[in-house]
Amino acid sequence: MSATFGGRSGRQGKLSQWLRGGRRPKEAAGDDGREALLLAAADAGLPLAPAAHPSGYRCSCDRVGCPTPARHPVSFAWQTQSTTDRAQIENWARHQPQANFITATGMVHDVLDVPLDAGREALARLLAAGVEVGPVAESDDGRMLFFTLTRGTPEDEDEWWPCELDCHPETMDEHPGLRWHCRGSYVLVPPARLPGEDRTVHWVRGPEHALPDPLSLLEVLTDSCARYAGEESAGSAWPLRR
């Protein structure tokens, strides 16, 4: 799959400048920055839908004790609502200026979601080895997201585990190691804001990078997660589970 910005060289140059300069979405959100980043994700094939946003340290939804504040879609029909249509995304972005956006996984892409420290180490190892790494995002709640092609249900495998095994949104805290977001799941797509002060989800490698096969990243990611789990186990921190 070729992940491009649809030939819009002006937008691509501006986005590349923001990403090279280490600017986070909040800093680029003025003028058309937020919209341009969302459209870049859509142009790369990531289907988007509106999500809740922070309201102070809480969620903008009406749910008391929301378990995933500012991290969930606003519509129960998010799977069918998710789209790459530019006109629809522009309309959402302009009429819901505070909204975060999710991208539905398992259609075009999956996301390998790992603890931040393990992800940073794995990313350095992958790049040093010359492995093609696709878009990567960091979340200020301590996670790193590796965007890949979807595995779907491979013909040569009798069964492919559902994403709920590792990363159902309501059970994320039970699976603090590697989470594989595939069919029926979603993640926040940059630029997104989290509850708290200056907490965001932001690109480390933007959506101009082609989506790789997840299996090309999996061994290094699981190894990094396992090693960090071992280092943290003495302090009774997170174990890698399956």
C-alpha cells in the first residue's frame, strides 16, 4: 500500500516540516493544521470517525465515570461511520472543532500498541536494522502505536485472534503489554488531546510512510515488551500477557 498525501505538495511540505520540527498537534492546530493532519491520515487510507474530547480532566460525554475519557467514538455506529471521504472529514472537523478522531482498525490497517519505553527501544532497533516501519504515534498516557497493514483473517491460518483478546477498550488495563488492534477495535489518530494538561497523541512518523506487514515488526516489539516487563517485574509493574 502506498501511503501518500494525494499529490498535494503544499500540504505535504507543511506537514513534513511540522513533523521534522517535533511539533505536536496542539502546536500545529492553529489555522488548518488539525484538519490537514486528519486529511493526511485519511489520504493514507485510515478510516476516521469523530470521538469524544477532554473536558478538563474528564470526558466530554455524559457518561458518569467514563472508563476511556476522550478516547472513544461519539457514535455507536462508528464502524460503519468511519470513512476516508475528504468532504465528510472536513465537515466533521469544522463543525466539531474540539473533537478527537478515532481510526477504525481491521479494515485497511491494524495497530500494534505497546508501552512507550519498549516502543521507543523497538523503533530504534527496527530503523537501525533497515526494517520498513510505517506510521508511528506516541500517546502521553505512556503508549506507542505502530500502524501496519491489516492481517484480517489470513487464508493459511485456521483462526486469527480477535482484537478483544488484547485490547478491548474497556479491558485495556488488564493487558498492559502488547495490544493488537484489529477487527472491531480503534485507536485515537493524531492530533488528539487527552484529559489533563498538555497531554496529546502525536505523530513520531507521519502517515506519509507506507504501512508495513505487522509480522515484520512483531518479533522486535514482543522482545522489547518482554525485556521491559522483566526489568519492571522487580517493582511489581506490568507483565506481558496473552
